[in-house]
Amino acid sequence: MDKIALGPMPYMSVMPTLLVGANVNGRPNYMTAAWATVACMAPPMVCVALNKARYTVKGIEENKTFSLNVPSAAQVVEADHCGLVSGAQEDKAGVFTSFYGRVKTAPMAAECPVSIECRLFRSVDCGSHLLFIGEVIDVHADQSIVADGRPDTAKSDPIVYAQSAYWKVEKQVEKAFSAGKKYRKK
Amino acid sequence: MDKIALGPMPYMSVMPTLLVGANVNGRPNYMTAAWATVACMAPPMVCVALNKARYTVKGIEENKTFSLNVPSAAQVVEADHCGLVSGAQEDKAGVFTSFYGRVKTAPMAAECPVSIECRLFRSVDCGSHLLFIGEVIDVHADQSIVADGRPDTAKSDPIVYAQSAYWKVEKQVEKAFSAGKKYRKK
């Protein structure tokens, strides 16, 4: 294993492809983002990093609410479109059908199989990006993709973002908290 | 699209499978984690959420350094093992061969194709979990999986974590910042 040092870079192996929903100037807006993950179990929280210059930032700071919407692989064109075009230049309210949950100012994309409704907990200034940490108020999903009360991965067909490309998650390799039982000390 | 509200939960569509490397009580330790993403472009930062009770937390808080190591699909047993067993109960230093970079206290797993070396920037108390935000000091990779100065996704064969299972990333669907050009207003 010959290692090489590639220098500092914002690298992550695989990331989710998401649409950040926010009301900006009173209109629903959707922005593509991949720098997101779960931040806490109890209370449930998620986080997403957004460039300070983004139109969406204004809406989150104004309303202290946002949503993370999970497009399916069939929606890759719409998902990528929302990353190519800024809401400052073009009204993106019509790309998806918006609906609202308990938080009245976090628009969610009805065409996406899963939407995470969030109330802002904290934003951390990291430099070029703000890391928005949001408490999950509710998770909304298409009835058809839910199994055992949770979104089913195979049915929702989420898009992985890696190396500036979109990928499908296809084959389940192993169950977690199980595969490791086969481990034997070397 | 009949929507159902599933209630608040720490949901994310897809996540990376990682091994968090930290020196704890002077010994390298590796812990499986999936709640991680990029937090900033400039300076480059990543973040990872860890339960406060984890053995690894002690090491990160002590040294203010950690690493995120990306196992390949071939290492799924070792990766899951490090999530089943706590370093408090069992010495996990021997699961991987440790090496160190510029930050002298963040052990990295040589068998993993990619390792991200971090210096702690900030930790955010979210409740059950601490969100550790780290500045990326360097990215180390096996020469064989690097293409154009970056880790290649197909070659490094990372593991996706979703719905308590490990998945392979298999088919590239579209290029990002490109597919959206096909979008036509409805």
C-alpha cells in the first residue's frame, strides 16, 4: 500500500443527494446539496453545509426552518437542475409541488419520496460555508416507500453523490451490527 | 403521492461508512461511524457525530485530532467489527495497521484506501451526540486508487450505510452540474 498525500481537500467518500427547501422572500426554493448527514439521535438532528453566498441561506436565516428532500434516481435531472440555477436568477418554486408540515415555513417537495422537516438549532460559521444544524420536527414519506415505519432504501431509490457524479445504491453487501461477528483477530 | 408523517427521527437517505481514528489513552482506536459529511470548502472541513458515551470521544477531546478512514467493500467485516466492540472493552489497535501524518496524534488505518487527517475545529453539543467539526489537514490515499489527484470512487469501492445495512455504489447515473441541463419547465 503505497500512500500518497493529496493535500487538504473537502473530501467525503459518499454523500446523499438532497434538495434543501426554504422559503426565500416568501417563495419556496429548492437547492441541491450533498454535504449533509445526521447530527444527533436525541433529539433527532441533521446538518447541511451551505456556501454563505447561496440564496437559500437568506431563507433559512430569516425563517429558522428548512427541509431536506430526498429525490429518487428518477428525479436526477430536476435534482441537478436545482444546483445549476440560483433562486436569485430564476424562480424554482415550480420545479416541485410544495407542501408544508408543522413548521409552516419549510417547503417540502411532494415529488420526492422522503422529506425531512427541520427547525434550525444552530448555524456554525466554518469559513466559506455555514453548517446548519436542524432539529428534525417530522419526516414525511410516500406511503408506497415506507416499510416498518421507516423509509425503505430500495423502494425510495436515493441518489448517492460522489466524485462530482450521481450513483445508484444497488446491492446490499451486509447487515450492520452483524457482519462484524465474522471478524477473527489476526 | 399519499404522504405519511413518520414522526421525528434521525433519518438520512445514504451515509458513508467510516472508521474514526483517535488515540485514546495513548493507543490507536478505530470506531465505525456513518453520521459524517463535508462541513466546509475553504478551509476544508468535515464533521462527524458521535454519541457522548463513546470511548473515541475521550481521545478526540484529549488530542484535538482525529481521522476519518474510508474502508472498501472488501473490508466490511473489519468495519462492522469496530462498531460492535468498544475500545473500552477490547483493544482495537490491531484491527488495522496505524500510520500518522502531520498531525501526530490522529492514527490512520493503512488498509483503508483513503484516510482524512483532521484537527478539531469545534465540537457542538447537540444532545445525545457531539458533532465534531475538523479541519482537513491532509488526505492520504493508496496510489492505486487515485485519479487526477483525487480518490476515485469506483477504484476505492466505498461502502454506503443506509437503513442499518451496508451497500455498494455501483452504477453512475449522471454527471453532476450537467444532467440538469436537460431540465425543461413543466
